Amino acid sequence: MTHSTKDSLSTAELVRQVSEGVSRLVRDELRLAKIELAEKGRHAGRGAGLFGGAGVVALFGAGAMVAAVILLLALVMPAWAAAAVVGAVLLATAAVLGLMGKRQVQEVGSPAPERTIRSVKNDIDAVKERAHR
């Protein structure tokens, strides 16, 4: 501080101090947010890795179950026919799931965050309007 008391500070000096304080506060908050996001990112990365591992193990389990169904059907029909029936059922299921997924993706539309863009434009317009007053 350049003066001994706050009472003797000029308006310009007070505005400068407030501006510096706000700038420092914003920088500190951004630094804290960066640290927090990095920590959360590490945890999310570990979780995603575990989910990926679970998916691989589940895929092997599903393959074993498909083989078991084929072997079960092979008791009542030739093995090649059992494999063909199970394969056809799996392909039909994949087609239905693929069509449902395609429909869901098409409903999303543009990947741009349209509501956020609209909101930001409204905020800018409001600030411009107040600045002209």
C-alpha cells in the first residue's frame, strides 16, 4: 500500500487495487480448477480402464456362452447347423441394435452445444445493451 490508511486512498487507487485483487482471485480460482480437474481426470482414467477391462472379460464370457449354446444345439442337429442358427440370431440382434443406435444418433442433430451458444449470445447482447445506456 502506498498510503498509511484506506481513508486517504484516491478513487483511482481503490479501483486499481480492486482490479488487481479480482485478477489475482480469478487466476487463483483457475489454478485451483485446473488442479481439481487433473485429479478428477486421473480418477476417471483409472475408472475407464477398469470398465474397459470388464468389457474385455465380459466379451470372453459372452463368447463362451455362445459356444455353449452351439454345443447344446449340436445335440439335436448337426454342429454346422447349430453354429449357423446361433450366428444368424446374433447377426439379426446386431442389426436391430445398430438400427436403434443409428436412430438415437440422428435424433441428437448437430453436435454443437446450441443452447449454450444461444445463452452466450444473449449474455453478450445484454452486456452490449447495458454498455450503451
